[in-house]
Amino acid sequence: MPTLQGRIALVTGASQGIGRACALELARHGATVALAARQIDKLEAVAAEIREAGGTAEAFALDISSEESIKAAAKEIIAKLGKVEILVNNAGITRDTLVLRMKRDDWDSVLSTNLTGSFLLTQALISPMMKNRWGRIINITSVVGEIGQAGQVNYAASKAGLVGMTKALAREFASRSITVNAVAPGFVETAMTHVLSDEQKAFFGTQIPLGRPGTDKEVGYAVAFLASEEAGYITGHTLDVNGGMYMG
């Protein structure tokens, strides 16, 4: 079993869904986990869950759409934990509508949160990884960024952008033994997918060869593997966790 004992990880959007599952799994493998999101009360609940299981976690307020909040949170996390060795850029939002109805703010808010925020946080935390010549950056993208989806042009663009960013960062940081990979979930049962209609859920179900939606835990397993020493020769890769929905 991969061990992350002694490592320090940061997971954004850790208050629920995939982010929470990633945080729990990293902690289960021994990492100290910094939990970041806007709702500190929900983060504290996840931190308590990790501590009750024998792990170590700290909660930090972060609005990933705000450059000022990113800089302040990065400074606070480094001051409290010393460094971040594993960064999971998970926080994201949707503002779904057809392109002819999409307002500029729908576009800007999704790109700012899902793509620009991940870039700025990576930039704010990369120096300790480079100094220590070890690091893991894992960007949570989506199958939608690989195949597109009507009504989600902003979301698809932001998630496709994360794939390109992953590859570019992997080339920049490889000489410092920092790997950069992406995980692309398919249709996973989370709060984000609960808002879909029964018809939409049924349609997605027909597109999955394994015949079922994924779970947030299954995404967490993939993230924990990519964060481990055992994945040290994998970089610039997008790991699809989608039940066969897309086979690239």
C-alpha cells in the first residue's frame, strides 16, 4: 500500500464531494492534510472526521476565485505547516447554460475559479517543492474537458485548460522531481451532479460501459496513487476515472 507518511498535502474544495474524499484518502495513507474552501464550518467537520480516524488535518478559509484570498491562504498554510508537498487543485464551479444564453459573467466566473485559481495557487506554493526537489501536483479535470458537453462550454473550456496546464507544468518542473498529473472523473455522484434531472442522469448512464456512476472515493484512490512515491515516474498524464465513458 502506498504510504504518504510525513507528507503535507493541500486539497482545495475539500468541504464536500471529491475534495473531501481526496482529503480522507490522503490522510488514510498518512499525510497531514490542509483542507481549503470557503465554508470553514464544513471544513472543520471534515478535519474532525480525519482526526477521529487517527489522522492530522487543519482547515483554512480559501476563495479560489480571489487572488488576494489565494495569496493569504498560501501564506497562512506555509506559516502553520512549513510547506506543501502535495497539491490537489480540486475546487470548481459550474454555470451551465447554452452558449447563446451564456452571460460574460458565467464564462468569467467558471474560468476564474476552475482554471486561473488553480494556476495562481500552484504559483504561490511551488517554491518549497522546488527547494526540496520533491512534489506532487494533481489537477482535478473532467471527462467534459475531453469530450465536450452541450450547455457547458465554460466548464469544458476550463477543464480542458487544466489538462494543457498539467502538461506544461510537468515539463517545467520535471528537473526538480515534481510530477504534475490530472485526474479526469466521469459521471460521479456528488452534490454537483445531484442537481441534474432524472433524464440527464439516465442519458449519462447509457454512456458508461461499466454501467454505473462512479464514486468520490474512487477518485480519491486515484489521487492518492498519483501522490505516492510509487507514481514517481508518471508525469504530464491525465488519468481517466470514468467507467469507460471516454477512452482516449
